[in-house]
Amino acid sequence: MSAVPAGETGLEYIQALIRDDMQAVDALIQEKLHSDIGLIDQLGHYIVNSGGKRLRPALVLISANCFAYGESLHIKLAAVIEFIHTATLLHDDVVDASMLRRGKATANQRWGNEASVLVGDFLYSRAFQMMVEAGDMHVMEVMADATNIIAEGEVLQLINRHDPETTEQRYLQVIHNKTAKLFEAAARVGAVVAGQNRQTEQAMTDYGRHLGIAYQLIDDALDYSAPSDILGKNIGDDLAEGKPTLPLLYTLWHCSQEQAALIRNAITRGSLEHLDQIRAAIAETGAIQYTRERARRETELALHALEGLPQSEYLDALFTLARFATERNY
């Protein structure tokens, strides 16, 4: 793999490489967001244009270009992936009663829960309309399976809420289903539209899965270690929602009895009353370092999946994306 050019961050390098394709994706997103119902237009544009990194659609574009794909279907599928991702965000924020996302008021805070859920449904259905337009049954199968598993992940997370007895395995199952599955689908459909064989398709699937797990592990670490203005949401939001994420679980397993009692109570109640003491316990036990190391292991598995793929600047971008997912601080 070649190095990222001097003076560029990993994300800037990737954005420059796929700039033309991403502009086409953004144009298609704006076109397909249109509805004669004004509230759908307003809320949909607000959430889609709220400053996300567009990593999932970028993964579709990079994956397809890895195999010298020369058509335009990857543009449509990248937009589909972004619509599905955005729909899950709208629904997540309602379930979590979130107030901030990417440093801005959530859609449910501005327009209410009912509007957010219904516009999320609109985005899901629009994504499936676009998949039908694509006319590829294998792509439909990949995406239908992914959306179903994402929904299962939401329910699993709900079951784990307020449960300090959540195991690492149960936690990892949630982040695989909720987050990694869409990364996996994005990487996979890029290979599918480029006409790759099942072995290569599986390699891209594995890459996307491990990348997505690493990405979410870092997100969960940042919830207790990044400043709010960089994070784009309130510190401790996961704890306030009673989510037993890995930094919290690891701390619970390695801290003093007194600290463990505080953490158990906070998870059970969804309370930030003792957030400072809990963050201190997280720091003392090395839970953030453990979570980041777990993410690094997933990154190495993602990179291992790419072995044997044809060398190109797009393959370099996949390496760069994996490193960015693990090393980022926002």
C-alpha cells in the first residue's frame, strides 16, 4: 500500500479520490429526497445534509472502483446506502430520545418523534424503490438482508439496555448487527456490481464487517473520552440511555467494588449523576485503551481480508479508510 500524500489526512485523501463520484451521489440524493409533502422535504434535507462523513456510500464507490467498474450503478447504490443509514439515525434518535447529533439538534427535537419516524420510513421505502430501479436481484438480496439484520440489532440493543450483566459477546452482536452490517453491505455491493466472483465478494464482505465493528468500537470509546464539541453529542449519552458499551463493561469487570456499584446503578437507571467518578474509573482501568486495542484487532482482520486483491489507488483507499476508522478522534 502506498502512503497517504503528505499534508493530507486519511479522510481528505479518500474524499479527493472519489470526489466526482461523490458529487454524483449527492446530486442523486437531493433529487430522490424530493417529495410533494413539504415536511418530508424539509426534515429529510435537514438530516441528510447535517454534516455526516458519508463513509458508507464512500465504501460502495471505493469498492466498485477497486475492480475498475466503468458503469454508474454504484452511484445509485451509494445513495441507497446513505438513505438507509439516515433512516436508521432518525429512528435511533427517537428510541434514544437524543437531543444532539453532529453538533446540531436532532430531527426529533425540532419536528417531534412522529415526524422523525415517518420520514425515516419514507427514506427506507425510497431506498427500496431505487433498488428496484437498479434491477439486480443479488443486490436486492444483500440489501434486504442487511436492513432486516439492522432492525434485529436495534431490538438486541433495546434488550441489553439497563442490563449491567451484558456480556462482551452480546455487546459485539449488537454492534455487528446495528453498525457493521451496513458497512459490510456497502463493501459487498460494490464488488457485486463490478461482477466479481464469490470469493472476492466474500473478501469485501469480511472487510466491511471488520471495518464496521472497529468504527463502532471507537465511537463507543469516544463517548467517554472526546470533548463534546468534537464528538458532536453530549459526553456520556450512552450512559444516559442505559447502554452498556464496552468501555463501561470493561471498567465494571476491573474496577473496585465501590466503583462497580456506581456503574451498575448508573446503567440500571440511565443516570449521569456520578459521571465524573465513572469517567475516572474508566481511565483508571484502561478501558479506553482496551476498546481501542479491540478496534485495532478488527482493523487488522479487515486489512487481512484485502490480501490478493488487485493493486490500485482504490485499494490504498480501503487501507486508509480502515486506519482512519481506528485512529480517529471524532
